Amino acid sequence: MGKESDFLGQPRGLILLFFVEMWERFSYYGMKALLILYLVNARHWPISSAAIFYGNYTALAYLAPLLGGYLADRFWGARRSLVWGGSIIALGHFTLALEGRTTFYLGVALVIIGTGLFKPNVSTMVGQLYAPADERRDAGFTIFFMGISVGAFIAPLVCGYLGQKVSWHYGFGAAGVGMVLGLLLYLWGRARYLPGMGYPLPAPLRKDSPPVKVSSPERRRILAVLLIVFSTIPFWACYEQFGSSLSLFADRHIARTLGRFEIPASWFQSINPIVILLFAPVAAGLWEWLRKRGKEPSAPRKMVFAYLFIGAGFVFATVAGFRSETRLLVSPMWFVSTDLFRSWGELLLSPVGLSYVTRVAPAQYGSRLMAAWFMAEGLGNLLAGLLAAHSGVIRAGRFYSIFVAIALVSAIGLLAMLPLLKWLTADRDDLPG
């Protein structure tokens, strides 16, 4: 964890973890881009059943890391968990590439289990690259998360094309190939780039320490974090429509012909990561510019704007939905506009919320409150599937207007909580106003 570096001024192990995570996210988003389209178009599931299944899958993919992180901390270590997780994910995708009802369910279950072992531990190893006071940490995580966006951008283009234009099972198989590449890369480079990292702690250090007394200000800050964490559930319920109801909308109602080529509906899943890649540096620069002038808004206030952005995006989806009811194909720019505002909203909520948890949570509760963040995201995904299940029976325009209302009500509710949140964190005078 010294200052040696050869990758954008960062520890050299970061370049390895950047590409390992890029390929793992390639496999995850490749399957995710195909899943509901496959269920409805190939297996001929009703939209309601497919949407609920999709919601359950994405929810479990976010909840499983809670157990995976615990197993790594207590028994296996991040090093071994990454190998097992990556291997199980790849096996799951290759199982999905086989024909059959049993292999489908088995493949999905394996991907969830493998994701639970892999996802929390690769992030843990990024953190282990830095000493506690290393000022490069935030920039390093920003670079690492860009790897996620690169994988998420490429995956729908490759897996989506193979799945929709060649064979669904080729698409799932390609996701497995991506995970194998990431796993082989990790096995090749871990001894050289991550020496001594990711091993389980010695048994005496893993024993539960005596309970630490929590002060009254700390209890108030715990409540503030929980309010922020669970206020994100409606956001994720709106956000995940892009993988379910809006993915089906793009497949059926968007004009996707370019000359003689029909653009696969799954390709629209690449809009979000490219927007994140382009605008994340802009957002970071804006916050720094405002901070230096003493005008940076607080994290909860930024999240109010996140709801307004995603609500504005669903205004475009609502208009597109009403236009589709005339049985005419809708311009893809309506979808692009919806996703553009959704992505801007994500930039105002996801990194901001994660930062809030790490800054406000008492140190002895940091991991558990971070786990609560992923739990809320999983619950939001579950709710997204339950809502998307109604997209086949409610007219598109009216259906997407529901999410405009959800976003506006959530923004108003969070805005009303601002004074309470400020009082709960009054002992932290280093937080932006």
C-alpha cells in the first residue's frame, strides 16, 4: 500500500481490478440486457410473469453480496471468494446457453450465487490498495467504477446482438466467455499486482469485539443514514424499468430500422453506461467547483434533484407511450431522452448516497449501513418487477405517468425531510449545506 504507482497515478493493482470488474460486469449486464426479452419472445412468458421474474433476479443479485461479503470476511477471504464467485458465474452463463427449462433456472441461480461471492469482494480489494490516509482513494474508486460502465456499455452490444440476431443461447454463452476472461486475468495477475492481499484474517482478529457504546449523536446519525438509504427504494423502482418494461417497449414500439439493419432492442441498454462515462467527470468537477465557493448542496438536496431528473425522464416515456397507442412506431429519441435524464439522476443519487453513508455512519456501523444500502437497492429492484408486471395491462402512456408521480412525490417527501436530516447530523459540521 505504498506510493508506487504506474496506472494514472494509482497503485498498479488497480489496473488489474479495473479489467477484472469490467469483464464481470460485462457478463452481468450482457445477461441482464437479454433476460426479459428472452422470457417474453423465446419462452413466451406473459409480461407479468417475466417482469416479476426479472425483478426477483435483479433483487437477489443485490442481496446475495450481503452473504458473500460475510463469508469472505469470516472464512474464505476476498482472494478465494473472487475465484469461486467468478467460476460459478461463468458456469451459470454456460448453463443458460443450454436448451431446457431446468438448465435455465439452474443457470440463473448459479449467476446469483456467484455474483454474491464476487461483487462485494472485488470492491474490498480496491480499498485494500490504499492506506487509510491515502488521498488517492476517491480518485481510484472513480476509475474503478468507470470499468463497470465500460463493461456495461459493451455487453448489450455484443451479447444483445448475438442473442437477438443469432441465438439467445449464444448471447448467454458470450456473457460466460466474458466472465472467464476476467477470471483468467485475475488468476494471471494477482500474485504480481496484488501480493499478499485478499487472504482471510487470522482467527483471533475475526472474533467479535466487545460492543462499543453508541453515543446519542451517533444514534441520530444512524437514523439519518437509514432515512436516506430507504428513501432510495422508489428511485430504484423507477430506474429498473429500463431493464424490464421499457426494454419490452423498445422491442415493440420503437422505430429501430437503420437502412436495412434493425437495431436490437437490447442495444438501448448501452445508453446509460455511456452517459455515465461522459458525465461523471462533469459532475465531479461541478461539485468541486461549488465546494470551493461554499455553495455545494448537501447530499440529500442533490438526491431531491435526482428524483426530479428521473421524473422528467419519465415525462418523455409517457409522451412516447401515448404516441405508441396510435399503433405508430415511436422515434428512438424519446427513449434516448428518457434514459439521458435517468442517467443524470443516477449520478445525483448513487455515488452521492454511497458517499453520504461512508461519511455520516459511525465507524463501527459503517459496513452494516452499507449493507443496508444494497438491501434498499435490492428492494427497489423487487418493487420494479412488481410494477412492471402491470405494463401489459395498463396503456403505455398511463403506465409511465405512474413513475412521474412516484418521482415527484418522493422528491417532495425527501425535501420535507431536509430539516430533520440536518438536525440528525448537527454534530458533523463538515457536511455540505
